[in-house]
Amino acid sequence: MVHFESVCPLRSSSIRTSWNRLVMQAIQVDNISKSYGKISALKSVSFQVEEGELFGLIGPDGAGKSTLFRILTTLLLADSGEGHVAGNHLLRDYRKIRRIVGYMPGRFSLYQDLSVEENLSFFATIFGTTIEENYGLIKDIYVQLEPFKKRLAGQLSGGMKQKLALCCALIHRPEVLFLDEPTTGVDAVSRKEFWEMLKKLKQKGIAILVSTPYMDEASLCDRIALIQNGEILTINTPEGLMTEYDLPLYAVKYDDTYQLLKGLRKMPYTKSVLPFGDSLHLTVEAETPVSKITEYLTDLGFENAEIRPISPTVEDIFLELSRRTESKND
Ligand SMILES: Nc1ncnc2c1ncn2[C@@H]1O[C@H](COP(=O)(O)OP(=O)(O)O)[C@@H](O)[C@H]1O
Ligand SMILES: [Mg+2]
């Protein structure tokens, strides 16, 4: 077989360049900042979401997640920086963006006093489409709602509301889906089902940016950005994130957790110690032998304390990275 490149190298490199330009990101965020008066809600945030990618934005209340969603769905202007959604510029092409994105803005996206069916046809109508036209896309989700189609949205359970809101955000077959905390306040079973639905949507080629305050949902995304106080702490795959924790970590347990916490805080090798359920997660300086910790605890009278090396959770990584960012900012 003759390669095109070997026949015509110049031509082929220029084709490659334009091809690279053609392979556009679903979302491109470049140094976006936003303040509300003195509150700096986003501080030069940058990241990209690939086509067909399920990208999670994980951070606590007040991290800046909703602000970023509002900017990317063109409902709010950034103070500085630039962004593109499916190759469309946030300012220049805002009308186009509004047509091609689906947005589920957390709590108040449904009309509580319209029925399930009425909510769906309302959203279909404002996008100039019909339920029938794009039924294929929402079918798997809507079948679960069908038995309740005459019920008012306000009378649905949390999980059902989320499913309906997702159907409404999908009814015009968007290219990019923005879901702001879709699983907050939803029971564990519905949360699991919701993520299953997102996986299926992703397989249909829809790029998804989803925010959550639940650190354990990180593993369900292709990539995640951890965000706090308007700053991205890291962007990684769930597996890659685990390798960012490069210090020894132990779970330490003792009857009196509070006294143990006070004791460990004063230990010279301690980098951080935080309560996690009924134990403490202790991070120590690299290369501290466990015998040093045992010795220290015994000297303080915590003879029966249980010390066990553990792998970090996403929460451990989040706390460690935010500690590092805070000390860098000080
Ligand atoms: N309309 C607003 N006016 C003033 N401050 C706001 C407004 N919206 C958000 N904030 C503040 O901006 C920060 C980021 O908020 P938000 O984007 O809602 O974060 P998240 O969605 O992660 O909870 C918070 O400190 C919040 O109090
Ligand atoms: Mg929010």
C-alpha cells in the first residue's frame, strides 16, 4: 500500500494541521475569572473536555461550580478569559451555543405545577422540536417516568425529578450536556442509576460536564477536575489522581478519637491529620517508619491505638491538594 504521506509529504502535513483544527474540543475554557464584588468565584480556570467525554467537576459548596456552568451556558459573562463550546465562542456565538447545549441547573429546572408530560413538551416546544422527534435519545430514561406522566413534577421523588430534568435537558438532542449537581440530595440507588444513564449518553457521543460535591463519584468520570475556592487543584483521570498522593497515609484508631487527634497534631512527623468516620487519616513526612509513630503514641499513653497503612480516598487527595494550594497562596 502506498501511503499518501510518502507520495506528497507537504500536502499531507498541511492536511494534518487542518485536521487537528477540525478535531475540536467539546468544551474549551481558557483562564476564565469571575468575581461577585469582593468574592472571587473563579480564578483563571482552564480545562478542556473532549468530544464524547464524561468530565466531572468536583468540589464543595461555594467552589465556583455553578458560576462556571452559568458562564459556559452563556447566562453569565466572565470578567476575563475565553471559552468555546463545540467550537463556538462564548460571546460571539452565544445564540448557537444556546441551541446546542443541554443544561440541568440543579434544583429549579422543572415547572413544579406542570405534569411530567407537560414539562417535557414545554422544553421540546421552546427548542422547536417535539417529544417524538428525539424520543430515541430519552427512551431508556423516559420509560421509567411514563407510568407517572400525568403526575405533577412537584410531586415526584427526588430521583424521578432528576430523571425528568435530564429528559428535558436532552429533548433537543444537545451536543454538549451541562449537569450541575444532578445527584445532590438524591438517594444512593437513584444516584447509581443516574450515573448509568450518563454512561449511556456518553456512548451516544454526547460530551458531558457534570458537577458534584460527592468525592466518591470521581471514579465514574473519564476525567475530573477538583475545584475549591474558584481554583482548579488538579485535572486527572480517576486512576491518575490516585498517584498524586505521594506521602505515607495511615488510618489510626483509638477509643478516644479527640484525644488521639490532639496528640497526633503535635507529633513532629505529622503533615496532616483529619477525622474520617471513626478513625483518623494521618499523613506523615516521607520515609517516616511506622515504628516512630507507634513509639510516639505509646509515649503519650495511646498503647492500644491501631495503625494501618491505607490507600488514599479522593477526599484525602482533595484535602492534601487544597492544603498545598493554600500554603502556596499564603
Ligand atoms: N449571584 C451571586 N452574588 C454574589 N455572590 C455569589 C453569587 N453567586 C455565587 N456567589 C458566590 O460565589 C462563590 C461561588 O459560588 P457558586 O458558583 O454557586 O459555587 P458552587 O456551585 O460550587 O457552590 C460562593 O462564594 C458564592 O457565595
Ligand atoms: Mg452550585
